[in-house]
Amino acid sequence: MSTAITVKRACGAAIGPWLDDVARLRVVVFRDWPYLYDGDFGYEQDYLRAYARSADSVFVLAFDGGRVVGASTGLPLADDTVEFQRPFLDAGRPVADVFYFGESVLLPAYRGRGLGHRFFDEREAHARSFGRFAFTAFCAVDRDPDDQRRPAHHRGNEAFWTKRGYVRQPGLTMRLSWKEIGAAAPSEKPLTFWLRALS
């Protein structure tokens, strides 16, 4: 592992060469709490097709040499699938106003270097550059605070998100299904959106 991490922003069609790298990172990182995802590389490739189809999508990539060690993604919510749009549609909120942040995934060895802030800075700048979005948003899985699977050392990101100006929206919750480690079959989980006004 080198000490010099470089960050690159790829937009629209330029994200194509990095789709598999981001899919692999999602499988690895989301295996941990709170997702406990029993990864499916094929599913991840399919999920990322929405980003590949969007002319206004963005990947913010962190490199150690030539290796992708972190990634953060985004696209207009109007370009995402209806399951991500549904909470906004049901609440009567226009999806065209929202730039959606898909995920930030970073290998454990590279955490604590400010890359989380850099990922948000780059995506917010990208969204702001269009001049047509009122909000940036992401969703986070809701877990029972008493879930026995929560690692004793786990520190959530809620304080970090709040300091960046994001506010949890209890009325905007979606459900996604995935297979957890050790489970016999996929099951649905609730994920609640966090929003920030893009001023």
C-alpha cells in the first residue's frame, strides 16, 4: 500500500471501464455491518447499468497506484430505477429535483484519510455543476439498535452525515432485498433517505 492516494472523477460514458471495479468493491465492503451482504457480482453488474446508461452519472474513484481501492457514485434520481424513485413519487416530491448518491465504498486499510469527505465534495460539485438539482440524497439501511450482529467497535456514519448538512427523512423509506451472510434466501430491508439542500 502506497501513501499517495489519487482521486479521479469519471462522468457519464467515461465510467464504463470502471464498472467491474466498483462492482467488486461493493461485494467486498457491503459484506460488513450494517449490510451483511452475501455478495453477487452478477447482480452488482446489473445494478450499475443504471449508472452506465445515465449521461450525467459520476464515479469518484480512489486509486492506490493503478488499483481502485474506493469508489463513490451518483446519478440523477430520474435516471435510477423506479424502486429508488418510489418514496419520492409517493410523497409527491419531484424526482427531477434530486441528485442521488448511490454508495461510497472504501477498503478498510484506506479509511481515516479524509476520503469520505472528498467523495462527498466531488459528488456535490458534480451535482451542482448542472444547475438544475435542488437536493442531493442517499439512503442508508435501517438496523435495529439491539441487533446482536452489530460489532462492538462499530461507529456509525450518522454524525458525519449530519455535519455535512444531511437530514434523515423518516417519511422517505424504500425497501430492497438482498441475501445476508448465512441466510437461506434474500429478504427485504428498509432504507431511509437523507437529504441536503444543494445551495
